[in-house]
Amino acid sequence: MTETQEQHLVIVGGGLVGGALACALAPLGLRISLLEARAPAQLQADDRYIALALGSQRILAGLGLWETIAPAAEPIRRIHVSDRGHCAFARIDQAEEGVEALGYVVAARELGQAIGAALARADCVERLSPARLIAHRVEGERVHLDIEDGGRRRHLATRLLVGADGSESRLRDALGARVWTRDYHQVALITRVRASHPQPGTAFERFTASGPLAFLPLPEGRYSVVWTCRPEDSAALLALDESAFLARLQEHFGQRLGELREPGPRSLWPLHLRLARKTTGERLVIIGNAAHQLHPVAGQGFNLGLRDVAALAEALSRSADPGAAPTLADYQRWRGRDALETAWFTDTLARLFIPRFTPLVAARALGMLAVDALPPLRQGLARRFMGCQGRAPRLARGLPLENPHA
Ligand SMILES: Cc1cc2nc3c(=O)[nH]c(=O)nc-3n(C[C@H](O)[C@H](O)[C@H](O)COP(=O)(O)OP(=O)(O)OC[C@H]3O[C@@H](n4cnc5c(N)ncnc54)[C@H](O)[C@@H]3O)c2cc1C
């Protein structure tokens, strides 16, 4: 008979969110297994750049990761929002908010490496990769898991099972949660370019007929580009040679940054909204994309996932039994509103800027000008971009977790 290993916590999914949760909990001395279906080299293949909100930077600092990430992070000091073909625009500036930056742009790969290096130093975290959850069942105060670890079947038992298993989460299905879904019938084309007249520190969000087009600042006049387009157009955009692709991108973005050059590799990401209306069950909780997959307009998905991490770590730090029902209920109450509001915000932005219906286009332009002219509207939007709304967890306030397990 195979031996059963007893853990306090098993996290299924070693992406950015699952990995960050293991980092947050490691100082509490809990015994944790982190299961990741992909091999480490596959995880390193993510070539995206992530717009980190200021609130996320504070959480990463609380996790002790920011020092490693900071040298490669590019500050976002201003955000310029515009509507292609119309003169309306809105600007948000760090100086008005009294902060050093509204956020930072960081390579997903750098984030993954910083998390991986921290976990390598955490004795209480066992990283299993490639490893997969096969089945689980709750018995009394434990969840029993069958896993496949490097081709070998094993059994684990845990007080709490955390699903950080991404947008196709099987643990979300196991919860039986109702899921609010929308297929945007759009894909995001990701690439990088260099600009002849860069505006350091300024991120651009430009709304076009096919969807939003974002330019995130990188060092040395380069930009990470997230171009939302129709699936039927994306294959053609991938197939274009470099100069034809640049010409098309320039036509959509305009001349604000001068001439666009040196395009990087292009990749496509399908876009959906999935919002689980319930994120906890018996000794089970889902976080990150497993709980909410968002449209990347306004770069909110990972930021929201990191706020899940900080809140869950704090809720668990206060409980002797990590899977206790009141602990999970506290967590769900804390996080529900942020997830719902952020999903609503990104979904509205993603859909508002697509129609060409003239009265709506005019209303949209007026809305943008109002945001630019009225400080309270601008500040409301800035706080959302900075991820600073609602009750801030200890980690986001620079405070360590309290540790009843010590
Ligand atoms: C084009 C694009 C641009 C984006 N830009 C931004 C941005 O600028 N800012 C921002 O905040 N967010 C952004 N996002 C969103 C962000 O990328 C995601 O929210 C975030 O990466 C989700 O991380 P996660 O760990 O929850 O999920 P994933 O990254 O999907 O990780 C889930 C992991 O679970 C593993 N897994 C699944 N099933 C199992 C199993 N049974 N056993 C073991 N392991 C399993 C998978 O292999 C995977 O590694 C963007 C998204 C897209 C598509």
C-alpha cells in the first residue's frame, strides 16, 4: 500500500498565483505541497509582460519578492487612454495621486523566477512538477488526494485544498459553482516593439474598432503590445511579415510614439470572462484565474489574483485549522466584492469600446473627456488601476502576517 503524506495545505497549480500563495504561507511554517502539471521549462516559456498595480507591488514587497523584481520593473507614471478616430482622451498621472508610480511593468518570466527562487529557499514547501491532481475526496477534517508525480501515483492528505489551477479549473467544477461567462470572440496578440519617440513612464490604452490596443512601457524605448483583435483577423496578423505587421500596427496606434520598429515574436491568447460566483466549499478554495478570468484590458487579472493571495494568507494565518469553515467563509466575504467589481469594470470597458453605434460613440467620447476634466472621476479610475480600493490586507500595508503556528 502507498504511504499517505500529511500536509497542512496542497495547492494545485504552480502558476504565478499558486506560487505566490506558497511564498506568502511559507513563513508560517505550514507544510505545503505545490503541484504543477507543467514542467519548469514550460512555465518559463511565458513571454508576456504584466502591468502590476501599485497595490500588487506592495504585496510583492510584503512577500519579500520585490527586491528581486525591482531592477527589471519599469514604472508606469502616466496612463493615456484614447479612442481611435475620435479626439477624446483621458489622462491619469502619478503626481496627482501623490505616489511614485501608478504601477510597474514586469515580465511574467521575471515574476515566475522570483517566486521560484523564494520557494527554493522555503523548506516547508514541497514543489512537485510535473505533477497532477487525479482525484480528491473529503473525509472528516482531511482532503485525500490521488496525484501523479513524475509518472508515479501518490497519496496526500491535507487540511485545505487550494485550486490555483487556472481558467480551466477542475476544482472550480468540483465546487459546483455557478460561473458567469462571456466569450469575447476576441484574441489578444502579444508582441514587443521599439518606438522612435518613446514617452518613458507612459502606458497607452487605445480603443479601436476591433478592441483595445495597449502599449506598456519597457526600458530603452521599447513597449509591450497587447492588441485585441477578432479571431478571424489574428491569423492574418500572425502571417504578415515584419514590415507589413508594423505598418498595420502603426495605422491602428497612430504616430504618438513616432515610428514603430523591431517587432518581437507574436503570440495569441484567447479571451474570455469567467467569474465563479462561489469560491469556497468543504476544505476547498479557488483563487486566481480559477476563480476569475478577465479580459486583459486595464491589466487586472493577476493583480486581482494577488489580492486573493494576500487575503487568503491573512485569513489562514489567523486560524489553527487552515480548512475550517469559518476561515473560508471569512475569506469569501472579504474577496467577493472586489472580484465582482473588477470583473464588471473590465467587462464594461471591453464591451463599451467595441460598438460603432454613433450615439454610443459620442457618449463614450464625452465620458472620456469628463474623466480627463473631473478630478474625482479621474481619481476613482486611478485607484482602480492602482488596485488600492477596498480593505487592504496586511501584506499590502507592509505588515507581516501574524503567526499563531509559531
Ligand atoms: C494577453 C494577456 C495579458 C495579460 N496582462 C495582464 C496584466 O497586464 N496585468 C494583470 O494583472 N493580468 C494580466 N493578465 C492576466 C494574468 O495573466 C492572469 O490573471 C494570471 O496569469 C493568472 O495566473 P494563475 O496562476 O491564476 O493561472 P495560470 O497562469 O493559468 O496557472 C494555472 C496553473 O495550474 C496548472 N494546472 C492546471 N490544472 C492542474 C492540475 N490538475 N494539476 C496540477 N497543475 C494544474 C497549469 O499548468 C498552470 O500552470 C493577462 C492575461 C492575458 C491573457
